[in-house]
Amino acid sequence: MFTALRRHLTLWLTLVLATFSLSAQATAIEKDPQHAWQMVNQGAVVIDVRTAEEFASGHLENAINIPFQQIVAGANHYKLAKNTPIMLYCRSGNRSGKANQMLIQQGYTHTYNGGGYQTLMSHKPQ
């Protein structure tokens, strides 16, 4: 009985660690400012998920402001198709990452966490 339990616990721990590893890799792949700008230049919808006050202090050209807590309702409001390329950003990439996950859970297939506003601006193509 203890051997079977030990095997189950070992299998469970292996699955948890593998899942964590894949999540960390997915996060590392996101937030590449060059990829974010490539998406923008190819016509992706740009969504700033910061507060209205943060947005008013500066934002990417043509960005839509939808605070991250309202991302699903906002995407519905703008009638964004599930396959619309969407690049999200915030101050650091944290809120845009959360918004990205919310959209993925709703079935959006071409979303990208572009990271932080200042990082994007410092990598803006000339």
C-alpha cells in the first residue's frame, strides 16, 4: 500500500513540476518587445490594460484602454473575434499577463503579452 501511494505521489509531483516548467517557459517567451512591435506593425489590436489614469499619462498610438479586470467584457464590447491578433501591455507585464490568460480562457487564440509600456517604448522601431 505504501509503495502504491509513493508511486502516486511521485507521479503527481512530476506532473506538477512539469506543468510549472511549461508555464515558466510560456511566460519567458512572452514579453518580447520586438515580437510585440511586429504584431503592432502587422495590424494587431493593441490593448493597454492599465487604469484610465495610467493610460491618460501616456500610451501606445492607437491603443484601446481596457483595464485588465474588464478585459473579457471589453473584448466583447469591441466585438473582437476570437482569432483577432491582440497585443496587450501594462506597466510591467503582470496585468497584461493576467488579461492574456483571461482571454485565452475565453477562447481567444492570437493574444500576446507584450509586457510593459516603458520597455515597449524603449524598443520602438524607428
